[in-house]
Amino acid sequence: MDQQNINLPPVPPPPTPPFFEKTKEIDCLEEKTWFSRYKYIIILTAIFLAVFVIVIPRVFHKDVKNIQISGDRVSMTLGKSNISAELATKSSASFLINSGKMSSLNTGEFAVIPMEQVRYLEQKYTDFIHCDSPGEEEGKNSLINVGLIAKTSTAEMKMRDVEKLVEKGNLVVVEIYGSELKNIQGLKREISSYGIFVVEKVSPNIYYLIDDIKIIKEKYQ
């Protein structure tokens, strides 16, 4: 029996693990670092979105440009119009804003009631801002269309805050500081075409060149 055991062939060594096991480990590692595969696509997408959000609006909006002030005169480019006007003495004015929006990056057009008229309506009626209220009709007739031109970046940013509040349906009380434009010359009527319809844009009754705008009340009750 002992001689038979000695003559047995040697036991072969265990097989070397196949290469695919190592390859599988590398695949798993690459799955964890997928950002390295697509980082260039992600970066290009981010750049495209930044261009779309920042540059495109500036291309299509008609900003007020080339504001030049000399004494009590001002000239500027407003849309397609090169206008000039007299500047009234700088002062403050307060409005109740009913509706409106920014028409460019530094210009807003809003339907407002001067606060002097608001105080009058408050004394005359218990309610003038709701449908079927006693003062509804006179409240509507008190609305005027005002154009606000931001002279400073601060006024521009604050006007955008006002726009956001108005978009939510709020009646916003604001105070502006600046100059009313008097005897405006060169302002052209804007006519737009929508399919078969031709619409003439109604220009604001009053324009102000403003240095600042302050939100007094975000929601008038």
C-alpha cells in the first residue's frame, strides 16, 4: 500500500484566476467615476445654459442706452427712438402699482394710482380695489400708465423686485426718487404684428428717470 501511494502522480497546483475577474473590478471602478467620462459634456452644457440665461435676454430686450445729461436736458436711445427731454427737479413720488412689468433690462411700464389719489379714495370709499366694491369704477379711472427708466444698477435691481411682487398679483406701494421727463421729443409709436393682427403699443402717460425705488408695502390691503 505504501509503495502505491509513493508512485501516485503529483497533485497539480490550483489554477490561476482568469483575467476577466480583474477586468470586472476595473469596470466597477469606472462606474463610480462616471463624471470623468462626461465632464466635458457637462461643462459645455453649463456654458450653454449660462449664455442662454445671461446673453440672450440682453440681445432681445430693448434697453435704454446712451443716457446723456447736460444741465436740465437728457437724451437717450429708447427702443427705436432717439429721444430728448427736459428734466424736472429731482423729487420723490409714491404710487400704488396695480399691474405691469419690465419692458427691458432697465425700463418698466406699470399701471399705477398716485398715492395722493389713493388717500382720497380711501376716505371716500370703504373699498376701491375689489370687484363690485363701492369705489371700483373710480379706482379704475384713476389708473395711469407710468414708464420708469432706471438710471442706476441699484434702481434696476429694485425694479425687478417690484416686478416679481406684481407678477404674484400683489398691489405694491412704492416710492421713487428721480426726475419726471417733460416735453419729450422723438418718441416713436411702436406697432407690432401678431399674425393678422396689428397692435399699436400705448405709450406711458408719464416717464421718470429714476435714481432709486423703494418698496413701501409689498401687499396693499
